[in-house]
Amino acid sequence: MPSAFDFSALRSTLGIRNFAVFTAGNAVSLVGSWVQRVAVGWLTWDLTHSAAWLGAVSMAEFMPVVFLAPVTGVMADRFDRRRIALVGQVLATAQALALAAFTLSGHITPLLILALQILSGLIQPLIQTARLVLVPTLVPREYVGQAVAVTSMFFNVARIIGPAISGILIATVGPGLSFAVNATSYLFVIKAITALKLPAHQPVPRQQISLLRVLWSDFVKGWRYTFTHPTLSWVIPTVVTAAVFTWPVGDLLAGIADHEFGRGVGALAIFTSAQGFGAIFGGLFLAQRKSVVNIEKIFVACVILNGGFLIAFALTKVFWVAVPLYALAGMCMVMGGATSQTVAQTQANEEMRGRTLSIWYTLTRVGLALGALVLGGLASLFGFTAPLIAAGLISAVTAAVVWRRQTKPSPAPPSP
């Protein structure tokens, strides 16, 4: 009987030397990032016991994206993507070391966490935009969909391993060492980026007008292109809706684990890892597909199901029922994000890809930041259950309505 999954496409993608090297280094760094992410959430909750603070810290990291990611998208289309990524990784290492130093010395405060997360938000657009645009240059065009899925899958393997490591470190020696582990993990991706065999960067010919005007012109062209594109113009707003209403739940997990289920950091690690297990299954499903046919349908279905599973998760008060529901919600959330990114990667023209992906990244990160702040504030006032139900419902209904409008046949022309 044939296997439900055919992994030949996955093996072929990982057999490409540049992509394999980058994926290996990036995977280690992603584990470190999840170690730090869980530790930041727990440390914030431990210092404040406030869902509003959890939302504010999340927003602090993602809000600078509003201003910087569109600029880094233009930079990625004009300048050396490898160099941009390296600068971002070095700065992120310094940020993690600062978190470790303040925490281990006992001088950490909620305001310091907020400030250092703002610094992280200033750095991440350099890393993420360059990485998003770098990946398609590492594989042939026909492998782009699989490459995005593999990258997403390793992100979610890290989502399992990282929280488990972080939970052990927090329970035994405190969160400070988690930040030091993340700083060390950046060395692996720095080494991987420098080891890539890429053609020499070809600079864009200089024009006789100021660089600022050139960048602004490129910026405007990118947004106009994206939101007049027949597919991107509805896929990106739909994924942004999901980013605002359902994706931020991960940033509130410390409060949900402790307040709703009374299980502390252990439950936080279990929930985060469960989401990762679900996401890995979704990543495997996407990685073994040999084409991007019907990828928009898969995207919409994932957004709708993500909202439905989130509602079920919010309603249950039984921990071991909530865990698999959150795993399913995580699977659909990550598949929705990966499929929307695949649409952006494959639909955008080569000369517009950096700007299109920076817009995708900007709007999803801003949506996540705004949603975390709003959901965190509402949870402080009304508890976690009602805001999560409303968020799941809004996201699912929006995706269903948008898809119905896209697939609705045009009216027949009037008879002469």
C-alpha cells in the first residue's frame, strides 16, 4: 500500500548543499531563540503576574518592524543579503548577552525586559527579511515551496526542543542561563551563513538621484505591486487577520498555563512543545508536496481551522484535553503562515520578492504585536476565555468570507 507521505521532494530539497548548510546552522539558532522566548515570557510573568505586561513585552519586540522591515526589504533587493543577515545575527547575539547579564546579576526589571525586547525588534527585521529572501536563492525555483515548508518544519522542531530546554533551565537554575544559551546558538548560524557558496553580489547601478529618494521610490513600488497583485492582494490581508487574532496566543501562554490551569512553567513548556509537534506534522505535509497547486485553498482552510481549534481550546478547562487542541491549533497556525509565505515567494516577481516578503513579514509581525497587546489587555480585564473565543471566531469568519468572495463566479453579462 502506498505511503500517505512521499518524502522524495523533501530529500531532494535537503540534498542541495547550500540549503542543507543554512538549514543546519539556522536550526541550532532557532532552538536558542525558543529557549529565550519561553524564558522572556516566564520571567515577565514571574516579575509582574500581569497578562497586560506579557502583551506589552511581545508588542515591544514586534512594533519596530512597522518602521524597519519595509526598509530592510528594499535593502534586500539592492544590497548583499548575506552581509545584512550577518550584521543582524551579531547584533542579536549582543542583545541575548545583555539579557543574560542583567538577569544573572539580579538587576533585571520589567522595564529592562521591555527595553531589550524593543532592541530585539530593531534587530529582527535585518535577520528575518534577509533570511526570507536568502532561502529562494539557495534552491532552484521549483523547490521554493518545499524549502519554505522545511524551514517552517525546523522552526517547529525547535519549538519543541527549545521550550523543553528552557523549562529545565528555569526550574533548576533560573531563566538567566537560557539567554546565554541563545547567545551561543547564534554562532552556528553565523558560521553557516559564511560557509554558503553564493555568487558574488551584483550591486544595483547607482542613479543620479539621492539614495533616500531611490529607497522611497522602491518602497512605494513594492507596496503598490503587492496590493494590486491578483493573489497577494487578498492572501496577505487574510493572514494578517490571523496574525492579529490567533497567532498572539503563544505570547500569552505563560499566563494561561499558570492562571487557567495552575500548572506553572511545566504547563507552559508542554503547551509550547505541543504546538510544535502539531506544527511539525503540518510542515511534513507541506514539505512532501511536489507542487504549489491549490496552495491558496490549503491556506484558507488552515486559517479557518486554526480559529475553530482555538475556540475549543479556550472553552475546555481540562488540561490534557487542552494540550491536543492547542497542538491542532498550532498545526493550522503554522501551516497557514507557511502557505501564505509560499504564495508570496512563488507569486512575486524576482525583482520584487524582497519587498513583497518584507511586506508579508512587516504586516504579520505588526499584527502579532498589536494582537498580543490587545488580547493581553482584554485578558487582564475579562480573563482569557472570552477574548480567545472572540479572536478565533473573527479570524475563521474573515477567512471564510474572503475566500467566498474570491471564488464567487462573476455575474453573466447582460443579454444584448
